[in-house]
Amino acid sequence: MDRIDLFKKLFKRSNGFIELRAILKGSNPIQAFIPLNTSWDTIRQKVDEFCEKHKDAHIYFGVATRDGYRKRFVICLIFCF
């Protein structure tokens, strides 16, 4: 199972955004928000680009999606069963 297979299992019935974070000691975290209303190929490409760009950092993703329409991202429900 690769990371997109995992994301499909977690987010296939969700909407909103997948939040990615790159954390490097001594630096502020870098965030990216990938919309779930696009194709899995596009999501794969965006995740791969983020991981490649920040390959020297620790990469994390949020398990609960974010709505992305407010200043503060609101956690949305996740349906993965």
C-alpha cells in the first residue's frame, strides 16, 4: 500500500482538504492544503511534489479534513469505514 492508497481509504467519502505539514528543527512548519474535490492522480502529484520539495523535513498529514473556507480551518468529519 502506498500513501495514496492510504489517503483513498481515509478520505474517499470526505470533502474538504488534506493538510500536509513539513517540520524541520529550528524552522516554522510549512503547510499545504490539497483539495479532495480533484482526481486521485492530481492529489498524488501534489503530495509527491510537497514531499520532494521538503524531503529533508519530517512530513505529517492531518487525519481529519479541513474545510479551507475560513481564516481558521475547521475540522470536518472523516468517514473511512
